[in-house]
Amino acid sequence: MKYRLDRDAHSFLDPRTKLLLLLTSSIFVVGNAGEKQMFVFYWILVYLPVLLLLVEREWAAACVSIVIYIGCYYAQMALQHDLTALESALALMLFIITKILPTVILARYIVKSTKVSEFLAAMNRLRITDKLTIPISVIFRFFPTVVEESKAINDAMRMRGIEMGAKKASEALEYRMVPLIASCSIIGEELSAAAMTRGLEVGKRRSCIWNIRLGFMDYIMILFCLVCYVWFAIGRFFV
């Protein structure tokens, strides 16, 4: 009997499409390639991660992300002329945040909406070497697990009546950082054991139950990315 998991039951986009969107956002939003020529595409790429969060029903994350971005953007616009040294530093920090935040939101969406096995299946389709895909897949699982451990430490501290304050740096180090570092070490060992159990070190082609394929929205996103690159190339080399 063959078992297959349909990608559409879990994620809105194929992992390969997500990585293409991440690359495109890094080039045209973080890198600001094309500048005024890519104005329309720039703003689409800025708000696209929020729309993807809404599709995944991440209502709180989408609202917080858009509020932070709009707040930083208009605060930066307000700091334009006759700035003091402190205001210039603040304006620079806000500028960096507005450039990086959309791509960070997109990366968060990718991590939250992509299972490790789904990611490995997609990379296997692209014939990407295991030397690259396995470390990335471990990172995919490592950071969410660390976040869960941090929340568990917070809950344990709250149950014992331990509160952190700005004047209690030594207690913050003792009660929070030391347990978290110990947990990270254990998590690394557990992920390594899980990789060996799943046969990731065998070096041969593995079977997968994920039915990885490109859907309608994948083709729409790929077409959008291609249009971005073509429009940039036209403006760069032919205009």
C-alpha cells in the first residue's frame, strides 16, 4: 500500500517557490536593486509576506508585522531634515528595519509553514546535495524548538514567582540563559540522533511520502518573480 501526503493539505506554496520568493525579496527589498524602476514590484514584495501570513491564518503575526512596518516607515519619513546625531542614528536604524523586516517576515512564514520532510522532498526534486539540505533542515527544526524551550523556561519561572527586571541581570543569566544553553545542547544531540534514525547520512536516494508538485499559485508567484527579474534587466541594460 502506498501512502502519499498532499502538499495542499499543509502549505499554500511549494517550498521551492518559497525559496524563490525569499531570494527575490532579498535582492529587491533588502538590496534595493532597481530603486525607482522597481517601485511597484518593491511594494508588492513588501506586503506579500503579510498576505501569506493571512493565508496561513497567522492573524496576530500579520497584524503585528504590518503595524511595526508602517510605524517604522512613517517614523523614518518624519526624520528627513536638520537632524541631530541621535536623530540621524535613529533614522538609520529605522531605514534598516524597513528594508530587512519584510524579508524577515517572509523567512518566518517559510519556517512556520514548511515541514522538514516537505523541504527535504522539494530539495531532492531539485537534485540539491545532502551536504547543503541536511544542515538547512536541521536549522529549520532547531530554532522553533529553541523558541518552545524558551517559552517553557518562562512558564517555569512564572510558576515559581521569578520575575526578570532591568536591575537583575545576574538572575536573568542564571535562571534564563543557563537553562536555555543547556537545552540547546540537548536539542542539538536529539536532532543529530533523529537525522541518523531517518537515514539522512546514508548518502543514497530516499523515498518520501510528500507529493511535492507545483500548483496554480506556485506558477503565479514564479511568474511574478520572473517579471521582476526581466523588468530589472530591461531597465539596467536596455534603457
